Amino acid sequence: MNFINGANWYAVHTKSNQEDIVEHHLSQLDVEILNPKQRKKRTVWGRPTVVRAPLFPGYLFARFDPASTLHIIQYTRGVRKVLHFGTTLLRVEDEIIQGIKDRLDQDNCVELQAPQLHRGDPVSVTDGVLNGLRGVFKREMNDRKRVVLLMNILGASAEVVIDRRLLHQAA
């Protein structure tokens, strides 16, 4: 495996839902870990609850020297692989890691901001049943969590109410 000598940040691909387990094991090796979270609303036992979920599901960042630690990390419980292209490890720039760290709060969570939209802006749906469809932003609902879109569905124009977190501003 080709790599830059010295300690650098690398993205570690984990097995499904094992980011915290990998973080625990790697922290025992004195490896610096960045495992950012986000707050998500989920329904648990029929009640809406806010949970901490991975910001990057299936990934975390580790700062280590591959010459001395790569083999141990690759065989750590819960790790699939350290990201690489061919035989070259993919280093994550310090500026990217610092940018994520700067947005963390005291609970190690990043607050994601919904995009600012204006009437007539083209948008695309990024998740849910309407995933991949495009529409035009019409207005925001009173709760500020939902928006009204104009969408062309089956040849007819229709107003659709959708959670604003499911939208991405289209070009």
C-alpha cells in the first residue's frame, strides 16, 4: 500500500452501524478519531424522539501513521477497510477535518441547516418516495419544517407538501 509517511487523516469504512464500536477499539490504540453525529427525529415505540445518528453513516475519520498502524486498523473489529484508490491510501485534508470539528457542538453533533429557498427556485427531492423528482419551490409552511412544491406528475401540475430536509437546490 502506498501512503505519505507520518500521521495523517484517513476515512475508515465501517461495517453497518458499527461506527461507535470501531471508535472504541481504535481509541484503545491511541488513534485520534473523528466520529461526528447529527440529531435526527425518529419514532420509537410510537413516540417522536431525537436520536444521535452518524453524520457519515458507515464511515469515521482516523488520524494515524500507516507505516506503524495500518495493519492493526484494517483488522480491527467492525472495520471494512481504510479508503484507498488502487494501492494508494486516500488522505483526508486537515482543512476538511478542521471544518467538521469547527461545526461540532458539545455533544459531538453537527447541526445541519436546511437550504435557503426562494419562490421559483428549482429543487430536487433527495430521499423518500419522491426521491429523484424535481420541482419548483412555492412557499414555506407555518411550521418552517415543511414546504410546498409545484411538481409535474403524470403530465399535470400538482402542489406537494414535503419536509424541507429532503430537498436539495437544483441547478
